[in-house]
Amino acid sequence: MPNTSDTHRPGHRGRALAVAAATTIAACGFGESGIAPPIDRFFFPASIAVDPTGDWLYVVNSNSDLRYNAGTVVAVDLRLAREDRARADWGPCPTSAYVPPLSGPSRLCCQDFIDQLEWGNQRGSPVAYAPHLRKAPLPGVPAKSVIYQFNKGDQSAPNPNTTAILRAGDLADRATFYRHDLAFAADPTIPINPHRFLLGQPASTTASARLLVAAITRAYQDQIATFFASDGTKIIHPQPAGLFETPIAGALPEGLNFITTRYRERC
């Protein structure tokens, strides 16, 4: 990890970072007009690649929270990063009680950089906002009536991410858990990724799969319609009842729970 704020050497701030090109390739290009992205830092990094020589690391900044008008690709000079890591005058990282002196530049090490990056990115994360829906409403804002639907083995919205949101907002009692593993066991011809079932995603070629996915879609939509019609006071158990847990039974899922049976067939 490069030290991106090398304050020990004037004139070399962020010396290991260099911009290869500001681009929207593989990054979100929709954002606020007029707010150009910074070219010397990471924000919502989405992917990385090392060039064949091993001298450069390319990081795609995704702009996922739309704070800027584009994403970027940043190139990190790994040779300079290695030089920084080899320096003997860095010493150990400061402890949590460390207070930067006012008389000199602040010390920034890898641990600090990662902590600041993670906290900074939370402003675009639903985990940061979930507590304010019901558990700890913001001043002057009433608690919300909430319904949360999610799928076991969702490959687009992985279960651990949903678990983090539900745990942060204390919303497990408002969550309906669709058991895609049970539906797939009943009919292995249905799609292995249930993410778009709520929207009535077309199923595979078999008639049985189309009928099953249609039933799951209607169940989801009936539950949502009832919730809105009751002004958020009623959450019904979707039918077929055996494919849904309302609320989720047992512990929140920590694993991905992906169905991988047919991956070999798709390659």
C-alpha cells in the first residue's frame, strides 16, 4: 500500500500516485455535473490490475455514490511505493490515541489511510443510513415503517451485504427471506441468480421454470402491494409459504449461498 500523502518529503506529496487517464471506462459515469473527480486518490475503488512489468498498479475508481461527474483510472508507481515501504525512518504506525503535532505535518501510514478510506466511503453505503430508518431516527425525522425483501444466494446483492444492513438497522424482524435453494431443489431449471425475480425476470426454456418464477414474482409483488395499501402496517407471508420466511427464521446469513451447480454448463 503506497503512502499517498508523503509529508516527510516536501514536494513529493502523493509521489507514488500518477494519473494514467481520467476515464469512465469500467466506472460509473453518471454524477454531478461540474464536480471533477480528484486525480490523486482512491474513491470507491472497483477493480485493480497490475501491468505486465509489475511496475504499475491501475485502480478503477467507480464513483459509485455519484459525488463526482465521472470515475477515474489511477496509476500507482509500485517502484516508488516499494521504496517508501523500505524506508527505515517511518517507525511503527501511531496508536488510536495518537494526536498529530500542530508544529509539523501530520503522519499518515497505511493503517490510517485504509481507516480513512473505509470511513469516507461509508457516506455512500446503506449500512451507514440503516440505523436512522427506525432504530435511531435523525432529529425531527419520524421512524419509518420498513419492509425488506431479499433472496438466499443472490449473486447481485450478496447475502453478507444484506446482513450488514439488517444488522445495522436492527431490521431482521421486517425482513422476508426468499429461499432460492428450496426453489432450485424443486426445479433445477430456474435461473441460478434470483436477483431479478421481483421484476418477473424471464425464466429458462422450461414451462415449469416459467410458472415457478411467475409464482415467486407474484408473491413478492403481492406482499409489497399489501404493505403499501396498509400504509406500512401489514406484512403478509408470501405464497407459496414454503419458499419464504417472514420474518427470517434463525440467524442472518453470513455466507454467499450461491448456487454453483450449473456454472460448468455455462462455461
